[in-house]
Amino acid sequence: MGLAFDDWDLDYYTKLFQDMGRDPTNVELFDIAQSNSEHSRHWFFKGDLVIDGDKKPHNLMQIVTEPLNARPSNNSVVAFKDNSSAIRGFEVKPMLPLNPGGPSALGPQKRDWDLLLTAETHNFPCAVAPYPGAETGAGGRMRDTHATGTGSIMGAGTAGYCVGNLLLDGQTLPHEDPNFVYPDNLAPPTQILIDA
């Protein structure tokens, strides 16, 4: 099924279902795999941060949330909830349906809206399948936006990609390693950027 369980996962979930006295269904296994993925739980972000053999006092998630913890009464409205965050916005007059829920003309309506921020942390499948990987990332940003609080309206989206050596013809950058060879089963950085 391609669930990507490690030994700890297998032992834990095997015991869980043994204690329940039954085998898991395929749907349950797939749901557990998705719910426990790096994408959903951010195990790497919450794991020990070790640089050159030296364990750092804070993990990546603690580092990312440090500014909020330092000034919790700042302009944060939603922080690291529903896979997003929101900061205090302002009064706006967007064009909205005059009769929501049915056919309707649009008209300017006064609203007090906050600004929502979300980030999609996709590594795989971009290097395996750049176009579908980018599509998944864009879809995730929209999903996270609409799932925040009681709902939201998608206004704009951005995308940024972190890739390795581009090795563009005649434009090798000082930090690039021209001898690095990418595995055959992964797309090279230029293909990731072009396809995405």
C-alpha cells in the first residue's frame, strides 16, 4: 500500500489493533499513514535538531514559533492552528453576493477581515513528479486557507521552491557543485522549477 510506516509505527499500530482484537481495514491504514505523515504532524520539525553532531536546544518548530511566544499579544489572531495563522487585518469593502446562497448580483459590502498566512512544506513528490508535486502544494495552500476558523476567502497565493544546484549553461553560481550528480529517479532542480 506504500504507507511509509517505520518500525516504531508498525509496532505501535500492530499492538493497537491487537488490543482491539481485530485487523485494521485498508481505509484505516491509509488514514493513519496520512494523519501521521510529516506533512500532517511535522515530525521532522519537532525532532531533535543536530548540526555537525551538536544537538541544539530548540527544534525547528520551536524556532519558528519563537517570535510569537516572545510577543503573544502582538497582532496574532490565529497562530499555528488549522494549519494556518492569521494576523489582525482591517475593514474592507469587497464585492460580495447581495443574496448569498442563490443567484445574486454583487455589491460592495463592509467587512472586517484578518489576513491569513499558510505555508506548504512539500519536499516529496516535487523531485519525483514536479508538476503534480507543485499542484499538490497549491491545492494544500488553498485547503489550509479555507479550513481556518469558520472559513475564509482565497485572495492570492505565492510559491517558493528550494532546490539544489541549477547548473544553468554558462551561469554556474559560486555555491554550486558542478560535480554533483542527481539520482536518476529524481528530477534535477531545473526540471522541478520549469515543471512547477
